Amino acid sequence: MASFVLVHGAWQAGWCWQLLVPLLNQKGHQVSTPDLPGHGSNIYPLSEVTYDLYYKSLEQELMRHKEPIVLVAHSMAGLMAAPLLDQYPEKISHLYLIAALVAQEGESLFDIVTQGGESNIPGILIENPENNTQSLDLQKVKQAFYHQCSPEIADWAIANLQPQPIAPFATPIHWKASSTTLTKRTYILCEKDLNVPKQTQLNVIKRYPCKMKSIHTCHFPFLSAPNELMEIITSET
């Protein structure tokens, strides 16, 4: 059996994995769903949240585990997860990237997020310059984010969304991927994603080669197809 660390993306926290966790537990796996700084129960001033703070918090999470873990990173979390795999290959048995963004060589998330086509996200953003965050228009987010989820799950997820610090999106990543971890990397391409378009995901894979698995879901397969996702992320254990 394996130990999984599931890392959420923007506007979310560890709560987003709530449907997936019991499925992994039923298979005998241990699961950790940390909140990044400023998210969920990890209270931190949003205006002071940085990429480095995110990275160090996940580094600390890795150090808590004595045995190698399976790291699962969604969307924005790919920015931290890919460099962590290179830095700590002995601590990570496999990395799964779910519709994730991986920036390299001085790029930021903002540099790569729209390279493959239009996303629904810009049309639902609400900027708050006072604390340097972006919130989502809750009247529009159900169709933009959760179009393949049940109404009950979509409403629950929307009720838990929170403002997202902008600084981690704008920070250039000073790292270039190594080929030594290639066999430990799997990208889960979300075919029906309206937020990180399919071509954007394919561009990530082209520049950060991985084994690829496709799932015919929206940006949130852990909410719309948790059983199918569970089968994919346990395939290497």
C-alpha cells in the first residue's frame, strides 16, 4: 500500500479531495491533503503569500513522511510539484499531474496558462488590488468550472472557494527539468477542461515529458469522476 499526498490548485484547499480520499482509503492507502499557506485551515495573510512559501510548505510536508510518497498535484500545484520531484526523487515514488501547469526557465504561470487557447477563467475573475488576490464570480463559476459535476457537488465546491493570492502566479520559476525523473512522471490530461485548455496541457507535456493518461472530464476529475481518477493514480502502486 502507498502513502499519497494530494495537493490542491488555486482558489481551493485540501477539502477538494473529499470524494477521492475515501476511495484511496478503501484500497488501504494513506492519504494527506495539505492546505497551502493562505488556504483552508492554513491561515496566512493573503497579501504575503508567495511561490516560495508554497514550495517550502510542500517541502515540509514531504519531510513528514518517512517512506516515499505518491505526489498528486492539480493545476497550479504543478508549479511546485515538478521541481520538488527533481530535488527529492528519493522521497517521491511517482508524480501525477492533473491538468497541471509546469513553468521552467524563468517562466511564470501567467506566461504559460494561455499558450494553448482560451480559458474560461479570465471571464470570471474579480481583482482585489488591496490584498493582491483574485476571486471568482460565484454567479458564473458553476458553468465555467463544474459543468460535469452534479449540482450538489458543484454547489458544495463553490461554497468553499476562496480568494487566490496572485504573487505565486506571477513569480518566474528558476528551474529546468531533469530527465532523470522521467519514469516517475505521469500527466493526466483532462479532455473536457474549459479552464486549462487541452492544447495548453499538451504544451506542458511537450516541454516536460511525461507518460500521459487521458480522462474525459472537466478540470476537476476528483469531483466529477473520482473512481476513474483513483484507478489512474493507483496504477503505479
